[in-house]
Amino acid sequence: MKVLQVDSKTIKIEKDGFSFRVSYSFVWNEIERKPESINLDGNTVNAFFLTSVIKDLIIEEEQGFTIKRTWKIIPTDKIALPFSLEIPMDGDTSFLFPCIHNGERLSMNKIAFMGERLSYPSSVFMFTGKSGIFIYTDPPSSKDDQSSIAVWKIKQKILKVDINFPPIEILPEPINTIPEYKSGLSVNSYNSNGNMIKENKFSILLCPERNLLPQALTCVRDRFIKERTRSPQQIKADAIKNIKEGIQKCLAELIVEDKGVFGLLPYTKAPFISAMASIGISVLIQKVYNFDSIRHEISLKLADFILKGQHPNGIFYTNFSIAHKKWYGEKIPEKSKSKDVQSDYYTISLPESGSVVNWLISFANLLEEKNIQNQKYFFAAKRFMESLFDSKKKLIEIGSKILPDSLKTIEKNLSCLELIFPLKEFYLATESEMYKKAITNLKSDFFPATLPPYFKLIQMDDTAYPSFEAVLLLLKSAIALEEQGINIREKEPLVHRVLPWLYYNNTATGTGCTTTAGILDSFDKCRLRSQGYELAYYLLKIKSILDSRELIKLIDEVILDLLDFAAQTPIGAPFIYHTAWMPDIDPKRAKDCSREFHSLVFIKESNFLLQLLSEFPDFFK
């Protein structure tokens, strides 16, 4: 690493073929102040102003460098403190604000995000083709320490990165058209009473592009002092108790029973019964209660009611209208209608229908283990599978939205991969090659030989925003394919793409949690998902087929973080707002949303927690 002085306002840092120019200034009453002089002594820089000093200590790292900065600002009134980098760069540079916004190339239009929005504090990835750059800050020590990060081109071959205290936001299209992304910032300067002293660290990670995402997370994790509130042993000790309480809550508050109707609501006062929630709670009851005749009878009644939602063609409706006393699908959007589709036609989500079948198979297997008659549940699931095949035993074109009467596909997207799981179960049960062939067809459709570039995050379809749900679906589908002997070439890159969705940002003032590793939802929703146990389960499963020791070690640490965060969040909370600044959300509402209870969220997370305890008991010792 070389540190050189360029002029009285700028230094240059050269490292691993890159050149970074650091310019010095601060803003006083909306006027930018430049230094009178700079003194460079080895790796220490002092920028002198008339009444203030900015001091940098530049520390070389194995992969990049860190700048420890101290501002000593004497003037009073309005003060703003930028940290500015200029990076000469040939060719187009792709970028990713984790996990909020990405693009194939930077433009002359500045983009700036508040650090609290991002999964890592005030950070940005830049991809140059073979090499990658990750710029990030220390997590803020208080709300007054929050910052934002901005990136743009100032010349054709020069990129500019600014980290601003306090934050300044310039939101790009289409994000600034989304209500949740309205800027909540009300100030862009500090009111200084003189003798302002602030400190922070700014780090630049340089490494090959293929390793940038896991290396970045490793660096960010090192910036946090981990104080896990509960050990894996404590999680195990409390798990069954918490699950039993949740089951009791479902049975006491969300069961609907009326003249042949017997199902579970997804949430309090929902206008419909959820098929997935109803069969899911039946599975949980069978897993948790071995000798409870009353709860056993409830689980059978719930499962029997779900069978009534099976269309004559074999697929399952997923919702039952309480007011209209009938199972229903989604109305076809106007843009999807064709001449041969009438306006009163409805669609069924095939992936959701397949999820109901997956729960049914689990339920039938649990009954079989207890020597309880299970044939009708298995045959109902088998009818669904047969509906996917024509008389010649060839898989029809699988779609995400289909017409229930004709099984005609009107929409297809990544969610179709959900069908791998019931197909896998039937292949294991029957060893029929038609199921194996169907799984292979799905693999060829959705797992190309080469994944999209690292900067391009994954979305369910062309109209959706990138989401954690999409990248998790690819990861768990890859695991299922590998378990069937169908090789996935790029397994480690799939894990890499999960990592930026983990919220390692202790500015999560809306959570009430004391640690990190929540899971960001999607580009368009500033909230954390309740899927920690599910992700931990699949990360543990994929470890056995990875080659990288460094990635396996990181996964072990991440799993502990996920379990710790999940343990602090009530199972059943649909999501948690991780911000306190959102203008469209009442602060009390943002805080209380973690107290809401969604039965399907509770059921899925409880099921994965039980699977963790059953399949990976050594991890909890």
C-alpha cells in the first residue's frame, strides 16, 4: 500500500492495482470548507482548517485498508461532515446497495441511501468484472451517529463515493415511487455549539469478485461485539414449551367451526380459512403431542376439511371464504385474460397448492408412524400429483398460476420450484421415473449452467422486486436436487447470494432486539422477515456439500446469529420493522407489529425448529 499527497486538499491511496483519492472538507452553514493545508506523516494525515482539524489514520489490511477518522470542528451553527472517495475505474462498474438497490452500471445521477435501510451500515458493493470493492463503515454508536452512503460518476472514468453525517438521501427510480421508501429524514446538518468531536471508521475491502459477498459479511460481523442472549442449549430447552403455547393459541383463538366448516384462520379476524395453516397445525399437533386424544381428533378434523378443498382435477384451493362458505382462487388480472378465458374464471396458485400437498404428505407419514389410518390423505396427495401429468405420463407445462378446470397455465415464474418438494416425496415413495423426470425438467428450467452476475439479485418474476424469498427458494431447491442425485454446479454462489439479506446493522431501532442477523424482506419493504429457523435449517443442510472451509466456518457463525435473533422474536410475528424513521408507519404500529400472530408463520418456523432439533441435535449441545 502507498499513501501519497496529491495537493493541499487530497491524498491518494494505492492498493492491489486500485487508486483511491480521499478529499477533505466539511460543511458549515451549507458552505463547503476546504483545508488550508494537509500534513502527511507516514500513514497519518492531518487536514488543517482555520479553526478545525480532520485527522486520518490509514491502516493497511490483508485485503484493502481502513481509515480511522476524527473530526474536531470548532465553529458553531449548522455542520455536516462528509467522507469522500474518488476511484478511477475503466469500463462499466456494477453496484449493489445491500439489499436495497442494484444496477449494471453507475451513471452521473447520484444515488444516496440512509445506512439504516441497508443490511450493512452505510455500505456498497462494486463489481468490476474480476475484482470487487466493498466500502462500509463502523456501525453507529447512537442515533445521532447515523450516516448515509452515496455513489455516482463525476466523470466518465471516475466514481465518487460519499458517506455523509448526518444522512442525506437521494432515492432512485423506481424506488422513490414506492410509499414505504419516502424519505423520513428531516435534518441534513448538526447544530454545533462548538468543539464538536466525532469519530468513525471507513473500510475498503478488495478481493476477487467470486469471494466478495462472504468476505464482506465476515468483515461486517467483526465490527460487532457479539453478546448472544441465549445459547443453543437454552433455545433447545425452551423450544417445545414455546411451540406448545403457540399451538394452544391457534386452537383457542383461530379455529373456525360452523356447520361442517372446520379450519384455521391465518390471523385474528381474517375473512378466510387458510388450507396451509390448517394442515400445517395438524402436522405440528402430531409431532408435538403423542398421547392427546382431543388434539389428535382436532388435527384429523382439520385435515379432513382440507380434503374438501380439492378440485375435481386434483389440485387444491388454498383459501376458504367464511362469508360465502366456499373454496376460491384468485381472479384473473385483466392483462392476463385471453379471448378463450371468461371474466368469471379464477386461478389457483400451483406452488401454494403444492405446499398444501407437501403438508398432507407429512401428515400421512406421521399417522403411518403411529399406525393410524392415513390412506385418504396419501391418495388425495397422489391425485394432485397425477393432475400434473397427462395420459402419456408426461409432465404438462408447469405454471405458477393455472386455471383449475383446464389446468391451463396462464403464468409461470420462479415459485414453480416449490413443486420440487412434493415431487421429491412421491419419487421417494414410488420410485417412479416420471417424478424424477419432472424434477429434472424443473432443474433445467430454473438452474442455468451459469447464475446471473453477483450484483443482480434474484426475483420471483420480471414484475417483482428482488426478495429474500426468491433466493431462499433457489437455495433449498438446490439442496433438494442434490439429495436426488441431480448435481447443481454453482452451490457456493447460491449461498453467497443469501448473505447480503442478513441484517447486520445494529441501528435496528424498531426491533427491540439486542443483536443482529434478522432477514431483510425485499427491495420494496423495509422490514425483517421471521424465517430465521428455516434459513438456519437449510444452511446446516447445505454445509455437507460445500468445499470451502472458510464458507462453512462463516455459515456456522451465521446460524448461531440467526438462532439468537429468532429466539428474541416471538414465533408467529409476520415481520418486524427495522427502522424508526419510516414516515408512513406510526411508531407505535411499527413497534407493536412484532406482537401480531400469524398462524402460518408460527407453523412454518416451529416446524423448522423441530427439524433442526431432530436432524442436527449435535448443533444444540
